[in-house]
Amino acid sequence: MLGSQCNVGVPGAVLLRMAVEAPSCDGIMVNSATELISVIISRASVSAIAQGPV
């Protein structure tokens, strides 16, 4: 939501698994907890990162 602040922590391995296992997921957006910045990681990149057990 625009203008909202989140205060949730998710382990990286769990986040990657969620993105890879969700058929409708195109990628993930990771937000910084300390600054107003974010990065989008495509599904293809997530799949490459999450090879093997996560």
C-alpha cells in the first residue's frame, strides 16, 4: 500500500521458496527496512538463486 510502513521480517530462503512455488508469481519486490528503497527480483532470477533446497 502506498504510504504504509511495513515491519515484517521474512528469512531470505523462505521468501525465495514462496516466489518459486507460486505459479502466478512474476517476481518479488524486496523493500528496505531502513530506507525508502526497494528492488524487484524477476521470477527467472529467483529461480536461479533458489536452486537446490531453500
